[in-house]
Amino acid sequence: MQEKGEETIVGRLADLDWSALQQSLWECGHALTPAVLTPAECAALTEMYGSEQPFRSHIIMSRYRFGRGDYKYFDYPLPDVVQQLREHSYPYLAPLANEWNQALGAPDAFPEKHSTFLAACEKQGQTRAMPLLLHYKAGDFNCLHQDLYGAVAFPLQMTCFLSRAGVDYEGGEFVLVEQQPRAQSKVEVISPSQGQVLVFATRYRPVKRSRGYYRTNLRHGVSRVKRGVRFTLGIIYHDSQ
């Protein structure tokens, strides 16, 4: 029998308790998995950051008042680990995305395969890959935002945590803010371990009320890093224009 660290990413994704993850997404708009990436895979991804070949764009956050820190968007073809995470997690999330749209009365229906979804993005002129590596040093942070890049958007996305909290860095918590209608915003602060994956709502989620569902908007960001260096991998399922 294979050890967990030797299993493929596809196998590790298949082993996750997707029913529990979907329930958490319904209840609070986010869900945290056990470790999906091995320490070696996390190290390999962070080591890519110093090179140019896998990437199409390098963004310095302070230039655009996004915060402090920087990130790089991958170009096609994606590295194998990134491609596998994106392609093989999508089918577990598409049914939930359709349930959310149905609850909110939205007409869009997401296909079973990610390749089919990307074809729909291409028809809208969205052809640039959106998975990215994010890099923060002491004093860096990311302002609250939503990752929307065109007419077609998938309502869920993932952040994969590549660095070790408390060892490689301190601070830099993941922050998720939900704007509740006629009420103050609700804040979640999440500090995952290396290799864990956080699945969360890209821009909104349905919340049940007495006469049906209403929509709550969500934004996410990163608190200030107090020490060290923090790397994460962002998996965005739609492409951009």
C-alpha cells in the first residue's frame, strides 16, 4: 500500500471528505482540507518563484494599492502540480456551484469538466491563466478583494498554503469578510498548516432565510506578516481577459 505522501494529487483529492467540505461551504462560505500537498511539493512550488519561465506576469501590490508583497501569474501550460489541482478539484466543486446558482435563481450552469468550463471562458475572450504564486515578507499584507476577471467566473476558488506558520513566518493570517445584509460584516481569520487547502467563495454565497435564499458578498485578504516569508498558491478556476 502506498504511503499518503506517495499518492498522486488526484488520489489525495479523491480521498477528501467532500460531503463535509461542501457542508462547511454551505454553512460558512469556506472549508479547510487536511494536507493535500507534501512538503516536497510545497518546496518545489516556492522554488519556482525565482525563475521566469513558468509565469506570464509579475505584480507588485504596492503599485496598485493592493497591499504590500508581490505575486506571479502562471502561464500555460501550467506546471503539473498546478494543473492537477485545478483540473481534478473542479469536478467536486461544480455540483455545489450549480446548487448555489439554483438557490439564488442564477441561470448559469457549470459543466462537469474543467476543460469545458475553460472553453466557455474562451468564448468570452478570457484566455489567460489565473493560477498564481503569492509571496509576502515581513510587513507585507493583501487588502480585501475579490478575484474577478471577466464575464465568466466560477464561484469558488482555493488557496494552498506552502509555508509553515510559526516556522517560516508569523502573522499573515488568511482573512475572509462576509458582508451581511442590514448587519455588520462577519470576519473569519484562518491559519492553516503547510500543505492544507482552503476552499472559499470567490464573491458571494447563498444564505437561507424564511422565504428562500439571499446573497452575501465575501472578500478575502491577508493580515500583515510579522516575521519571515510566506508563500501560497492560488487556484482560480476561470481565466481572464
